[in-house]
Amino acid sequence: GKCHNEVVLAPMFERLSTESVQDQLPYSVTLISMPATTECRRGFSVTVESASSNYATTVQVKEVNRMHISPNNRNAIHPGDRILEINGTPVRTLRVEE
């Protein structure tokens, strides 16, 4: 007979789209290298939030000045992006003053 607990699984992306799968995902992680310019600028500023008085909880990109970012990275960083690591160190383990 017919199964009473039948489950129908719909495909994740039913329609063809001009967007890439990465554009449709809610989050992505990108590893980028942001060397300083000759004027010692990196081309973006951040805000640091802290749950305690000593350690950073969240580091978020506040502003981006694309003139100071290499062409390879200009579209990789946006206001609102969260920075998870700096030089391989998780930001949650960094002291706020760092």
C-alpha cells in the first residue's frame, strides 16, 4: 500500500536564476589580504563591540574607501561585513585596544 508518512522534498532552487548560488546564500566567508598603501592606509574603518571591557566580541566594517583598496579586493569588502579573524587570530580573542 501507500506509505502514510510520505515526504515530498522540493528542490532547493526550483527556478533558473541569473544569480549565482553564492549570491543566494545568506552568508559567505572570504579570505582576503589587505596590505596597507604607501600612505599606511587600508581603505576601510571598523567598529568594535565588546561584551566585556577587555575583549572584542564583534568587529564590523563601518566605511569603505575603495580608492585605497587594490582592484582585486574592491568588491570583496562592504560596510556591514563582520571580520572574523585578523592575521589568523579570531577577533573574539583580541583585546579591544589591539
